[in-house]
Amino acid sequence: MTAVLSARKLNKRFGAVVAADDLSLDIAAGQKVSLIGANGAGKTTFVNLATGYLKPDSGSIALDGTDIGRRSPRSVARLGISRSFQIPQLFVDLTAVENLAVAIAGARSEALSLRAPAEAGGRREQAVEFLDRFGLAGQADRPIFELAGGVRKLVDIAMALARRPKLLLLDEPTSGVSAEEKFATMDRVIHAVAPDAATIVFVEHDMEIVSRYADRVVAFYSGRIIADGAPGSVLGDPDVRRYVTGGLR
Amino acid sequence: MQRRFHPLVLIVPVIAAALLGRLLPTWTLSLATVAASNALVALGIVILARTGNVSFGQGLFFAAGGYGVALVANASGLTDAVAQMLIGGIASGLLGLLIGPLIARYSGIFFGMLTLALSMVFYGALLKSSALGGSDGFNVGRPTLFGMVFADPREADFMLYAVAVATTGLAGIAAAILFRSEFGLVSLAVRENNLRVEYLGLSANRVIAVNFAIAATFAGASGAFALMAQRHIDPQFAYWTTSGEFVFIAVLAGYQSVAAVYVASLALELVRSFSNLYLPNTWQLVLGIFLLAVILFLPRGIGSLWAGSARKSAEPAAATPAADGGGVP
């Protein structure tokens, strides 16, 4: 399969802390890849390197063959990588549909209109359609600050999806969601993103979520990849049991 | 995104307000002209504040517009009020386009202090420039309108009032259209979380720079009105107290409503005029108490009286996205 994202010998240090240590990783089109690892293992650093928030000290990272290592988050987003956040990054004073309208404005290639109302030209309908995929159409006109944490999480993911990205990075999509709701939430996320984002990378600490939804698991430890493969084999790996899941279960 | 009336219907009250000058007592005309002119600058500050940035140096553009018009008027003999307003707006708008992209990289207090610093540099340059009259400034001729000369002071005052009110009103309509536009919505998003805006593929700096240029244009047009009203210009136009007064109006108004800017500007002029009349030695005290009262009872400005109920903000969360430990990323 063709690699959508290709990282080669990525290195990133924060003082004495090695967050990425000669990291090489290919993400193929259509995969659902879960990144696992203890806190500080380098998962979020990898996401930040892949989205332009951090620049690598050395090495390269490419999206569909285009180097993105030195690009800004805006430029990377325009090339086709979107992300959601562990703690939702929303415009809390705006309504859910307005948050989506901003995301949709970012997804269009033309300049922002100084004249046309934000909800005109089918933009509201499009925004509501994205919310509806996550079962949130009824919350469309409520300001974000009134919404529960789990709902905010879904709005955050819906915004990342608005670009119809080639690669969608989800940072802990079920964190903050109750144990009873985590599978329902993840089912909803996977179902909602399926039509637009065939390739998904999600950082996850919950191994039940990982084994149920990922078709490939990459385990991080001290900025290195210690295991990479099918969920069954990675989660059964002795190093993963020792350094990752042992501390998580 | 609730359905509202189209801002263009406001042309009717704008025309009515301009014609109202015929009925107003003479002494109120110059007060209302100053209030409308100041409201134009404050409107620009409010537009910019919607991106989360406050300019403490709009005096720069106010003065640039005024001096630009004064120089053109003295060099060419141009006296037409509308042409002067347009020249002031365009001159400052171009200056804003030049400065905006550079200053948009900064935010918060750094943004505010940089604007203040630039205005004071301009003030200093004007003060030292003998070609521009130094600290004394220089005079310009009486404004005309489409070839009509107004020898009667009452008629001249009414003409300037009508042009100022019409211009400020039309600027308000343009601002109302801007506020509900896609660009206006993204401006609010920039205010709340500019990094997330970047992650969505939009340039937060470009949004700030465009708003900055619009604010500069309004300040330049206002500078032209101040010049026409006084028929004199001096470096005081760029001084920090002048900029502070515009910020004062913007704080009184809040950022949610265009109409609030006019109410705030008029309220300020009325409080200043009456307190100056009845309490000549302590009028600044009255003004300060008035501002304190507004901040205390209407922390989101006068506009929150009618525009804020639908959007009671979770302001602390909006201002500090990382407050719960979740700053991007």
C-alpha cells in the first residue's frame, strides 16, 4: 500500500529529554493506526511533528511525498493533515455550528467573504451535516461553553474532519469520556469519519479501544518505536507489556 | 447564527439622523459631530478588538488622515468635505496595510504597546517637523460640499454634522455586515484561539491585519472630520491621550454591538460637556466615576445591555484556552 505519511530518522530533543529518537514510520492509506505508550514516550511529539507545530532537529517527514517538516500548522493542514486535541480546542463563546462554520471556511480554497453572512450559501447546512454525523445536530445552536466535555470532544473531531483530510490525527479521542460511553463514542467517531478520512492515526491509552478499533498498533518508548504491527502481536509483545501496557492496564 | 434583519435597512435611520441636525439646537451640532467622528475611530477599535487585540495608538492613523488631508488641501485648494473624508480614510488605510502585517505577529499587551509606541514616534516626528508646523501645526480652509460654500456658521456646522453622521452611520452598516460575515466569524475565532484557527488552515495574522487596516481607514476618515471641524491640525492628534479617549469609548461600548459605539461616544461627549459646565474643576473625576460604573455594572460594555444576553460568555475559558491544562497542543 502507498504511504500517506512517511517519517525517516526523526529526531527531537527538549533539553535532556529525547522525544523522538531516529524515528521512522510509514502510515499507509486506509489504515487505522493507534499510537500507544506511557506518558512522555513521544506519541504527542510525533503528532506535533506531523502537524507542523514542532520542527524536527533532524530527519524528514513527508505527506504523499511532500516534505512537511519545516511547514507551519496552517500549511500542513492545507496539504491534508487534520488533528483533534486531547483537550478540545474550540471557540467556546461561539455555538457548535459556528465552530464548524469556521472549520468549513478554512477548508475552502477561496478567500474569506467580508460580505456574505457566515451561514449563507449552504454553509450552515454543511456545518449541521457534519454535526449530524456525530449525532449533534440538536446541539447546533448551543454555545460551546454550555456543552459537556464528551460533546466538546466530538465537536473538536468534527472540526478536524471538515477539511476532508487525507490523514486524520486524533489525540486521545475517548479521554474524558466515561467507561460506559467510550465504545459508543468511538463507534460514532469511526462511523462519522469513514466517508471522509480513510486514514486515521489515534493516540490512545485505553487498550480495549486500541484492540477493538485499530488495525495496526505502534508502541512508543523513550522516543523510539519498540513494536509495530497487528494489535494482537503488539499488545502481546514482552517489551510492550513491560514498558507500555503494564503501566496502563 | 440566528436570522436577523439586513443591516442595509439601517440606511433609513442614518439618513434620519443626518437630517435631524436641522432640528437640533446649534450648540449640539458640534458636540454631535465630534461624537460621530470619535465613534468612527472607536468603531475601528471595536472591529479590531473582535480579534482579541486592542490598539492604544489609533491616534497615529487619526493624525495621519488629518495631516494627509491638510497637506492635500493646502497644496491643491481642495475643500470638499466628502473628498477630504475619503482622502483621510485612504491615506490611513494604506498606512494600516503597511503596518498591519508587521504588527499582527504580536498579541495582547505587546500588540497594544507597539501601537502606542508607533503613534508616539509619529507624534515626536510631527513635533520636530517644521515643514508641518511643528508643535503649532497649521490651519486649513473652511470645508465645502459639492461646490457649495457655507458662509453661515449654522449651515456650515449642519453640513459637517450631516456628512459626519452619514459617514459614521454608513461605516456602522459596513461594520454590521462585516460582523455577521464569514470573515467576522473567523475574527471572533481568532480572538478565542488563534492557533486552532491556524490548524484549520486559516491565517490568523491575515485576519488581524485586514481588521487593522479597516480600523486605520476609519481612524483616518475621522481625522479628516476633526480637521474640518477645527480647521486646524497639530501633533496633539497623535498624542497618547487622544488615542486613550478612543479606547475609552470602545471600552464603554464593548465589542458586541455597532450601535453601542455611537451610544458610548455620545454618552462620553454629554458627560464631558455637562460635567465641564457644572463641575469645571472636577470634570475628569466625573468622567472617571462614569467609566468605573460602566466597568463595574456592564463589564462587557454598554452593548451587552441588548446584544450580550444571547451570548453570556465563558470569558475566562475563552481568554485562556490552556487554563485547564489543555493549551494547544
